[in-house]
Amino acid sequence: MKDHERNYFVANIIAGQSRCEVAGQHFVIKSPSLIQLAEAENIFRESYDQAALAGAYSEEALLVFLSESGIYTQKNEEEKNLLEKNIEDQKVGLFENSVRSEIRVIIRKALDQAKKEYNRLLVLKHSHDHLSSLGIAQIAKARYLLGCSVYYDNGSPYWTNSHDGWFSPDKFLDQIIIRMRNIQITDIQFRELARTEPWTSIWNSSKYCGNKIFDCPSSQLTNDQKILISWSSVYESVRESTNCPSDDIISDNDMLDGWMIVQRRERAKYIDKKMGEELISNEKIKNSSEIFIVTDKKDIGKVMNMNSEESKINLAARLNTIKKQGEVSEAQMPDTVLKNRQAVMDSFAARVRK
């Protein structure tokens, strides 16, 4: 973004409003009041219950419908989950190859393709949300909140009676909704705003001015304000980290994501390893060569992280040996063979020293 574009976004986010034009008419979208926020939740709850009574799909039933219709199947869900993991790995790859530009070009192309496919599947999964009780309730809530937030240029509200106006047919409001969706700030833009001027100066100076940037309590922050605060906190934490990455990495969203994924995974490994040490603190088992922990499929990764790097290498070698040879005795396992060989060499060395 150019300087004037960032200035525009930051000024309107701080003011808690945005502007839009529909059919030649200018409108200002302001933050709803606390009462209106509470009313929106009441509308959501009432709409959800009414939709369920009228026979709308539950979230689970909608997934069954999508699968039976061939719109979004279990295979699609598995593909989406796999893509999510692949996208993470590719971002890590970008970070780990931060000084290898040619490799990054290859990874980034694959990452872009994975993102497109992931988004396509996500759109399919939610393409019929409007048929579910949850989707109907979300639409009703969003429509009410926007409707009671719309004002004319002269300051008068678009709805003279928001309690009655939200459920009445209103094609003009529908056009405003479409327009607001088209001009809403993207995640990429939020991240750029959070790490650049003029916002960074405002954010940093607020610490010396009572931490007050927005002219409202936290309960009335707009969604844009909350998102900007969230990303600002992320970037602040990154820069305060003891192993803070370079500015080039921080300014590259995917590479920074890769850095954060690495930090998260290392933290998870540390926690799992610590948990494992606590589980085997019993004097009867802590010196055992192998300890079996009963778990279920989703927690296998946690148990694997309890192993040391040497143990993981030995386990991989054992599994590879079994895969090649079938049934293998303990004495024939590669780590056991190596351990016995080392014991013989140590014994021979000890006799020579005598």
C-alpha cells in the first residue's frame, strides 16, 4: 500500500467508522452501541431456534447433505486437512531457506497453489451454510448489526427503528452489505498496517499516553480495531523475542508464519517432553530402556515428542528394518546391534588399558 492508503485505513479504523457509496448515496458505517450488540446476540439466538424448529439443517446434518450430494465429501475434508498441514510445512520451508532465493521461488509457487486449492475447498464446505440453523442465525445477526450501524452523511440513522427494521425486506441495505464486503480490509492489508507507519508510531506512543488509542471501551471496539490490535500484539511479541527474525522475514507474511510455526512446534515438543519426564518420574520405570504409554490416535504425536532425538532416530531405524525384513528379534534391531558392538569395544579397550 502507498502512504496515503495506509493513512486512510488507519484514520478510519481509529475513528471506528468507514464510508461507502451505493447508487450515488454516501453512507457512514459506525460502531454499534452496547445495547445493539446485546440485541444482536438475542436476534442470533431467536433466529437459530426458529430455524431449527422450521427444519433447517444442524451443522452435522448439513455436512451429511453436502457429502451425499457430492458437493463436499469426507475425501474433500481429508484433502483440506492435508493441505493445511502442507501449507504450514511450505511456510516453514520458506523461512528455513531465507537465504536461498531460488529454492524460495519454487516453494512459493507450490504454496500459492496449495492456498488456492485450500480456499476452493473451504468455499465448497461453506457454500450452503445459509441452509443451516447456524448460518441463518449468523446472517440475521450480521444484517442487524450492519443495518443499525448505517448513517446518512448528515448523521441521521438509516433505520429510524432498528428493532423493526432488521427483519424487513430492504434491497438497498442488501446493496450496502455487498458493497461493504467488497471494500473490507483484507488480512494481508491488516498485517501491513500493523507493522508500518503511521500505525506503528501510534501504537508505540500509546504506552506513554495511558494506552488509549480508541475513543471507546474495549467492549465496543469494532472488528477492524480488534484485528489491528491483535496483529500489532503479534508483531510486538516477535520483535521482543530473544531470537527475533530479520526485518526481511518480518515483512514477508509467509516467511514470518514459518518462523512462528517453528516456534510453536518447538514449544509443543518441549511441553510434551516435559510431560513425558513427569510421566516416567516413578523410580521403578524411569531407567527402563523402553516405556509404553497407552494413548489414542490423535495424541500419538504428543507421545512421539516425549522421545529424545536419539530415540526418534532409533525408532525410525527399527520400523524401517521391520518393514524390510518382517519379523525381527530384539537382538537384531539396529540400535541393539550397535549397542552390543559398542559394549564389546568398550570391554576390549578396558582390558588393553589393564
